[in-house]
Amino acid sequence: MSSKIIRMQRPAQGELSEIAARLEKELWRAEPIGKTCRSCSGGHAVMLNFEKLYFRNGSYAGLAVLLTDFDGLQTADIVGSGGGEGIFNFSWGANAEFADDAAQILREMGFTEE
């Protein structure tokens, strides 16, 4: 199975819940399948999981986004995976496209790639 990983960051501004809500709203063709929030030692984290059906190859791609806010820095780790089908499990770029969609939303919010 193939995957694409994108790491992003920005100086802390606003709440992680606002970032998560915008991702959930703007990834409208994706199905949210899980959300977990944690706080520990002055830091906060939100884990979001999505899946998306790609009709062109009849497969699903997954997206996991880990948002963290600690010590004045907000980070986003984006992992697009799956999207393949058949014996060779070619994704035809579905997982990368899914990850890129999330990264574009975060870029619009001031995140930059590490």
C-alpha cells in the first residue's frame, strides 16, 4: 500500500478545534470516520480520520491528520494512504491527492511545509 506524508507548521494562533472544523467542512467529499482530542502537559492534540471513495478505480483512500499545539507552535502531520486496487495495488495518486487537499486547506490558514 502506498502513502503520502506531509508535515506542516505555523506559530500558534487560534484553537485546534477551529482548524479541525474547517478541515471537516472543506473536505466535503470525504467521510469523517473519527476524531479524538487530547490535552497533556500544556499541549493539545486532535486526530482526524477520513475516508473517500474514488469511483475511477473503485477503491477507498484514507486520510489521517494529527494537529498539535505545544509551546507556541501548531503542527499538522497529514498521511494519505490506500486508494489502490487490484493485484499490484496501484493508487493512481488517490492517496496523494487526498493528502494534498488537506494541505491546501491548511496553507490557506497560514501553515507551511516543514
